[in-house]
Amino acid sequence: MGSRTAVVRFCADVAIQNKEEVQQMCESHAYLVKSGVESRIMEDVISLTMDGDQIVMVSLLGEELRVPARIREIAFADHRIVLESADHA
């Protein structure tokens, strides 16, 4: 092992180099796929929870968005959350 250690978490990357700690937030962008079309619905997502049949997201600025959807994909390295609409109409 080298002298550098990286610890990756969902909401923050922590890099420790030469005993100095550097923190960097890793907000994600959320996209919704509906009728085969993908649209960005929220930027800087820092929290994602389930509430019944809804996905609840909170942005860095504290804005909350509730979406009737299911999770299709979360790509941590790409900071990308892809949801699929529960509305099939």
C-alpha cells in the first residue's frame, strides 16, 4: 500500500494525503425516464430516500422533490441518478 488512502462514501469523497484531510462533496444529478425520454429533473442531489411509492430527493440548497418512480440506476462515479417514471400513462 502507498502513502495515499482514499475512502469513498455516497455523499462525500474523503482523500487523505500526507496526513492532511481534504473533503469534497459529490452531489449527483437526477434524471427521469418517461416514455423512453430521459430528462434532468434535479441538480446537486445530496439525499435520496423512499417514501411509499415515491422517491424523495433533497438538493444541496435544501429543495425537496418527490417523484412517483423507481430507481433504474445510480452511477456513483458519474454522479448520476436515473429514475424510471411509475406513471405508465
